[in-house]
Amino acid sequence: MAEVLVEARTCPVTGLRVVKHAENLIKVNAVFAVLALLFGTIGAILIALTRWEAIHLLPTDLFYRMLTFHGMNMLVFWIVFFEGAGLVFASTIVLNARQVAPKLGYLAVILMILGFLLTNFIILTGDVNETAVMFTAYVPLKAHPLFYLGYILFAVGALIMCILFFLNVYNAKREGTYEGPVPLFTYGIAAAAVIAVFTLVHGALALGSAFLWSLGIIEVVDASLYRLLFWGFGHPAQQINLAAMVSVWYLLSYFTVGGVTPSEKVSRTAFLLYVLFINAGSAHHLLVDPGFGAPWKIFNTSYVIYMAVLASLIHCFAIPASAEIGQRKRGFNKGLFTWLIKAPWSNPAFSAFFISLVIFGFIGGASGVIMGVEQINMKLHNTLGVPGHFHGTVAAGTSLAFMGLAYYVVPLIFRREWLSKFWARIQPFLFGGGLFLMAVSMNTLGRLGIPRRVWETSALVVPYKELLQATLGIGAVVAFLGALVFILHTVLTIIFGKRVEGKPKFPEVVQVSNPDEKTSTPGTIVLAIIFFLYLAIMYTINWYWLSRVWEVR
Amino acid sequence: MAINKPNEVYWEEKVGFSEKAWVLLSIVACIVMFMVMVAWAIAGKQNPPNEAYRVSIPSFAERAEAFIEKYKVDEENGIPVVEAPEDEDSYLIARMFYFSPVLILKQNQTYRIRVSSLDVQHGLSIQPVNMNFQVVPGYEYVLTIKPTEKGEFLIVCNEYCGLAHHVMKGKIIVK
């Protein structure tokens, strides 16, 4: 194969070849990801301090406007921009390959930026009746046409990014820059990209029809059909995050402690299970809807006999095991937990990785499995338990894992030394700790019947409501500080940080001399059993609570 | 190893005992959780209702109004109070920004309550017993429900439906 000439440099740490066009795309995506995170964070603190009704900060219409603003920027823009960077990285640099059709790549990112700006502009400046429609924009609650258009432009841009990912991988094979099975990280990101394609197609169908309806071109959009299509987008969109986050966990365990998965075969099978079964989880949002029968609900909500949960349980073992193997090989081999206690907790990439893993499992994952039970969902649908669940998964899980990765992206891609080790080190603890407190409060309030997406709840008399709202608010303030530290530190470092000469000083990348060697993982076995028992107890308690409510069928 | 090429024959590498055992345990848990859900759907007493119909909004409104007219016993803050009949279906209207009527039910009596919306989507959330259902315009959801405790129960809307969403309330009285 003839070598295609492309501008590139060699990374002094990983030895990977960094192609110019790929690097540029990663940088643009990363910058807009952080901008979206800033927007989302501002929205977050405003709405959290309103839900803490002792403070009750915002007036009604601003609250609902900010809730929409927060949801869009966090659930869609921050995460998908970051994943855009991940798609480029996994398909070019990791495979020693070039970015195919770089102009199409720039077009994709421009579409995403246009969508991002347009949607935010209309949410902030439009008539509140047409723009405070939430992330879900359920028809027949009609949004401004530009709201849908921004959403659609962004989705189309993201879809092109996915297609470019596949073209890059194909091209790497064709040009022979990469032979044999792809690395696990790229494999996981490929799973995310496959999920992204069918996710975005659903999004286009739901939002495209709502867009035409808002323009008056079509007369009516069936509300139930919209819900089905929207959640074909909205739920798998978070499963893209799941697959991307798990891939990032594997990557971070390798960078921070030289971790390797105990079994490539098992880990990859788990990713395959995600691709095959995860979109069935769209049914989680339709469990107490009219128009879908119990067999449909049970089959789908269980991800077809819990096949996607099985995948997550596999990762739940393989990822801590991967870190344990790395640590034991580095000499922290004594007893059950020396590897964990002596882990590099002062490396923010490690702490972000491990904290996000634990909160994702215990708060996000466990609450998700429980809430996804067809019957138990009657007690949780549209309560604060729902955002309680996904702040455990998407915020403390995905966002924190991505922040952990950013601690490497800045020195390795932007080539800047971090300004402050201190702030980098405490940031994951602030963000993770705050979200933990907040998500636990929300999950509890939800189980007591407090709804989500509501400005005030004075009519509801619930035990410990004031206390739990206060812990929710305090957790939110701490998490807000954690996010703000991350954003300011990143932006200031990129602008004022010292240029990296050779290898960056911080954070450390562990060099592995014997990557194929594996050790046993007794500590992980204990951790996994603790998690299993915890899940079993929570699951049983929630069934008990359900059995206390009125009879209904 | 996450960014390095795996062993070319990784598919033939042996899986460690503990990981194998964990995967097996997980598979068992998955099957058990699935079976529990199926069993509860067959024998459990709390299941999301399965009965629903597509309706036009005017047709639902007309039937609901006729029902209210027939069984109205009182009025509370402009909302009719209705004593639900035992041998006939009851109706509950959700609309911006109230539920109507106030339903009076008897403890341990089974009722069929037809719920729908006259405008946008709403959430029917019965508190403090905490049971939640989606109300979708164009679809009539039939809740076959048996209140097992006495008292006044609040209905709040828990699907965002507009700027006055948080004032949207209703009531069920169980005697």
C-alpha cells in the first residue's frame, strides 16, 4: 500500500503517532465539551438551589428554563462532544492511522457546534413557553422550531463523526497501518459508535417529525409513538456513554497503574452484549405508559433477560480486577487490599477512575436495575429517583471518568503542564463526593414520592423532606465546586500552562514492561461479592416496598 | 493493554476460575431477576395496567363529563366531587393544570378508572402511597385499582406540562 503523506508527531509518552488533523478535531471537540460542561454546571447549581426549598433560588419560569438548559448541555452536548474526541482518538492515533476525509470531519464538528449554539440561544432567549420543554420535549408540548433544528443539526454532526470513525478503522486496515485485532479501547469505542448510529436514527425520526409538526408541515405527531422513538434515542444515548465510559475505565486503569483486563475475551464479549441488547432498555421509560403490554415491557425492560446487565456485571469484575493486576505487578502484592490502599490516589486520573467506578456501580447501576423492574417502576416513574439514578450513572460515572481522562488529554494532546497539582488532586473527590451525597438524597426523596422536574413540593408531606433537600443542595454545591475547579483549571492551563517539553511531569503514565502477565485478583473477588450482596438486598427491599401499595392491574 | 494490540489468539486464552465463577453467578442472577418479574406479572397484586385504548380527545372528554354529571355529589374549589360507582367505569381527566373530578372510593373495593389527558402529557402520581402512571393524550389508560387504605390522597402531576406544572393537583378520597 502506498503511504499517504500526513502531518504528524510522535507522542513521547505512549510512542503513538499523533496525526495533525486528528489532533485538531480532538482539540475542537474537547474545547466545546468543556464549554458545554460550563453551561450545564451553571444550570445545575441554579436548579439544585431551587429544589432545596429552604433556599428556593429561582422564580418559576427561570427554573424550568434552566432545567432544560442544564439537561441539554449535560446529557447531550458535553458528553457527545467529549465522545467525538474519543471517536477520533480511538480510530486514528491508537491505530497509528490517519484521519480520512478531514474536511468532512471539520464539517461534522461545525454542524455540532451550530446545533449547540442554536439550541442554547433559543433556550436562553426564546419565549419560555416554547423553550422550557425539557430535554425530552414530549409532544404535544410544542417547542420553538429552532429548538428541534439545533438538536437535529447536532445529531447529524454526531452521526457523521460516527461514520468517519468506521471509515478510519477500515482505512487503517486497508492501508496496513494496523493489523490484527484492534485494542480493547478501540473495540469498546466501536461498540459505542454502533450504538450511536441506531440511537441517532431514532433521534432523527422523533425530533425530525416534531420539527415538521412545529412548522405546521405535518398536522399531528402521535404522543405515544413520539415517546417510543424519543426513548429509542434518549436511553441508548446514555448507553453510548456507558460503553465509552467503560472503555475509558480500561484505558485509565492502564495509564494509571498499568492495569490489564483479566480476560480480553470476556471483556469484549461484554461489549458485544451491549451492542446486541442495550437498545431494548428504551422501554424503561414506557413501563407505566398506556399502549404497551406487559410481555413487551418485561421482555424489553430486562434487556432480553438482563443480557446488558450481565455485560455490566462482567465489567464490574473485570475493571477493578484490571487495576488490581496492574498494582500487584507493581509490587503492591500483600494481603487483600494493599493494592487498593496503596493505589495512586494522588493521581487525579486514578481517583476519578475509581470513584466513578464505585459510584456508578453502587448508586447508578443498582438503582437502574431496580427502577427498570416493570412493577417497581410504578413507585419511581418520574420521581426524583430517576435523576437520582442518572446522576449516579452519567454525572458521577461518565462525566467523572471523562474528567479523569482529561487529566491526560491536556498534557498529551494540548501539550500543557497542569498549573496546580493540588487542585487537580482534590477535584475528583469534590465532584464525586458531592454527587454521591446528592444522588443518594435524590434516590431517597424519589422513593418517598417527591417528583422530578417540579418547582416546589409544599403540598407533599414527606418525612425528612427538608433534611434530604438540604443534603441534596449541599451535595450539589460541593459537586458544583468540583466541576468549576475542573473547568477553570483546564481552561487556565490550556491558556497559561507551560508548554510540555518531552514527557509531561504530571500525571504519571505507568510504563508496563510485561503487559501479558496476569495475576490472581482476590481483592476484586471480595469487592464483587460485597456489590452482589448490596444489589440483592436493595432489590429485595424495593420489592417489599412495592408490595405495600394499593392493588392495581 | 487497553491501547495495545491484544494477543493474536486472545480468543483461545483461558479464563480464570474466579472470573468464570463470577460470570456464572451473574447469569444466574439475571435469570432469577427475569423470572421474578414474570412471576409477579402472573401472581403479583401490583402490576402496571395493560388495558388501554386509542381515543380522540373530544370523545374522552364527552364521556368523562357525562360520568361526572351523573355521579356528582359535591363541589370542592370548583372541582366536582364524584362518588365512584361500583359497577361502572369511572373517569379521571388530566388537563392543564388540574385533575378532575375528586373521586370518592371505598376501601378494598376494586374500581376501573379511565384516565386520559385533554391537552399535553401529564403524570398521575398518587401520594403519599406513591404510585405513578403516565397520562398520554390520545390514549385512554384503564387502571383497575383497589385502594387498601383509608384517607385523603393527593394526586400531583409529575410529568412537566407547562409553567404551572407544579400547581397541578387532584384528590382521591378513600372511605
